[in-house]
Amino acid sequence: MSNELQRLVGRNIFVMTCEGRVLIGKLRGVDTVMNLTMSDLRERLFRGSGLPPAEGAGETFMAEPAAEGEGVEEISLGTMVVRGDNVAVVGEIDEDIESQIDWSSVAALPLPPIKH
């Protein structure tokens, strides 16, 4: 897996952790146990307490625009290492699509932690 991640070094990626955190930043390095060194790191905090939980697998819920005080907040974390045993999903960010999204108007429930 780390060989596949090597091609993403120097690019912006997103990481979903086993704790349900969503991290966005530039991948600077990866080792054999998938520890990720990232810079310009930001955490996206999803808030949407007024949204009902989705019922049933595969059901899509279309929400109204985020209410005041909701939406997605980004917190700058700087440079850090994300431990490989805490990484659930890694993906490359499409900068063209990313620049078109107004995250402050997105309402979404936070991701729950992964249960083993």
C-alpha cells in the first residue's frame, strides 16, 4: 500500500481516520507501516445536528443548506504525522472540484469512529 501512496507525495490528499476525523493536507512522506507525514494540515469539523440520521444502507438524504452555526469548519494543524494504524481512507483531492465547494454551506453529521 505504501508504494501506491508514494505517487501522492507532494500532492494534496484527504485522510479519514479510524476516529472519524477528516484531515486535508499535502502528503510529504509515507513509510512502510503507512505513517503519513503531512504539511499544511487542516481538520474539517462537520456540524449538522439538525439532520436526521440516514435509515437503511445506501439511502441518500438531501439536506437543506447549513443553518447559522452549522456547516463545515476547518482548523489549521500545521505539520504532523498521522499514525498508519489510525488511517482508514486516503484519497487524492481534485483541486478543481475542491475550489468549487463552499464548505461553510455544507451540512453533514460527523463521522462516527470505526468499531472493531
